[in-house]
Amino acid sequence: MKTPASVPQKTNSWYCAVRKLRTWISVEEDGDQFVQPIVVLVIDQESDMILDVEIVPEAPDAATLQRKLFGLM
């Protein structure tokens, strides 16, 4: 796994948002259980480029977000 010290250091700022979407989706084939999906969005604020978007059924923990950010470096 990459660490911040092992990648080239730049002055870019990234924005990472974890938000619950305003829709409900069925998680079972019979449609009995519904969840509000979570969107994880990473944006480079210098270039306004979207670096990563992921929609997941539950909010990721801090370690998962850290791995995602290190993987994008």
C-alpha cells in the first residue's frame, strides 16, 4: 500500500465527500429491504477534475477512505 511519504508531494488540494443519496434502492431480489446508498466523491480542487466516484450501500470507515485516497495518489 502507498503511504503519503512514498508518493511525490504536490501542493494540490483534494476534496473528499461522503454523502447519503436522496433515493432508496432494493438490496434484495424480492425487494423487501431498502437502503439509502452512499456516494463517495474525490475531487482535485486545483483542476476541478473528479478523481473517483463510488456508490456503496453503507458508509465507509476512515481506514477504507484512507486506502482509497492513498490509492489515488
